[in-house]
Amino acid sequence: MHVFTALADPTRLQIFEFIAKGEKSAGEIVAHFSFKAPTISQHLRTLKEAKLVRVRAMGQRRYYTVDQTGLEEIQVWLSHISREWNGYLDALDLVLEEEQRNTKEHEMIQNSLPEPLVITRTLNAPVALVWKALSDITTLKKWMPFFPDFKAEVGFETRFMLGASEDRQYEHICHVTEAEAEKKLTYSWRYEGYPGDAYVTFELTPEGDQTHLTLTYRVTVMFPLDNPDFDIKNAAYGWNHLADSLKEFVEA
């Protein structure tokens, strides 16, 4: 019988642990446990067949001690399991170390996010006209012709191609996240197929017949650092140009 099968029985395990403390006679074992002699004898026979105990006879008495043969089988199994688990744990350590490195790299990148780009303009136009230029697609296309469609509604999304040159075009994704008529408009500004995320917010404050514009471009997830087209300096140039285009359009 396999050693683990023999020790699976709780009573048999207790008998084995009792014998492991030192050589015991059959009578001592019977006296120690609240079982009849035939039951104890059956358990001892099973332990002996599994080579967990050995018996020596002295006259009519039988004495039981631990048999190292069965223990060696347990040790071999434990050694095998230990090697397997050490392999698993080593692999887990490598995975965790990689995750920690990635987390630290991500934190370093996120900690190096550029400061929000804030652009202000005073527009010689009423806030209603400025809002229309930002939200009405017919009016919007007159100064931002790359927009195929637009609605100042939370959840609206549009896409368009735009880039610094014909051979450096990127599919832009704009998803409206805030829209408060004549006050505030926010949408995402990210690129299909590239990591990174940013948001642009137009805030309008009426000042008599004029409108104070605050344009904020905020990077929330870093764009690829190895692509100069995504550099914050280029973004600053682009959004300043758009703010000037808006001013020129509404003041015309």
C-alpha cells in the first residue's frame, strides 16, 4: 500500500505518530487508543505493508518501531514536489519582478507628465457667436475644416485625419466628455493605434460684448516619447494656432 494512502486514515496517522515517539508494544498501543485490539491490529498491519513500521517479536510480545523505508519514500516525494514548486516560485518571482519594473516605469512616465498647456485669448465677439463657432458643425468647418462632423453632446465621437505633413497623418479621435452651452466644452484628443491620451477644454467667460477664452490642453497618459509629432512643444504650437484661428474667425 502507498504510504500516503496508509496515512490518509486519521486513526492510523495517530498510531504512526505514537510509534514515532519510540518503540511501543502492541499492548501499549491498544491501551493508548480507545479501540479494540482487532482494529488496532488491522491498522498496524496496514502500516507494516506500507513499510511505515516494522515489528520485532520477543516471546509472545510484538514491538513496533518506525520503518525508515516508508519515510524515505515520503522524503523522495517531498524533494520532487519541492523542486517543482521552487521552479514555479522562481517563475513567479520573474513575473512579479517584471510587473514591478513595468509599474515603476509607468509611474516614472506618469510623474513626468507635462504641465497642462493653458492658452488665453480675449475675443472681440459675443459668447453666443464663439460657442457657435465651437459647436455648430457648419460654422466649425469654416475655421477647423478637418472636422467631418461634430455635436456638442457628451458621448459624441468623431474621427479625422490630421498631421504636420501629407506623409505624417494620424487618425484623431475626439470624444466629447463635457458640454455646457456657451460655457464649457471638453473632448479627448488622442491618436488611433498609439498609446496616450489628452483632453482639450474650451472655457468661455462673457465680458460685455467680448469673450474671454481659456483653452487648456491636458495630457493624462503619455504619448510615445520617440515620436516628435507628439511632443508638447508641437501641441503648444498647434493649439496656439487654433486659438488664433478662432479669434480671427469670430472677429471677422
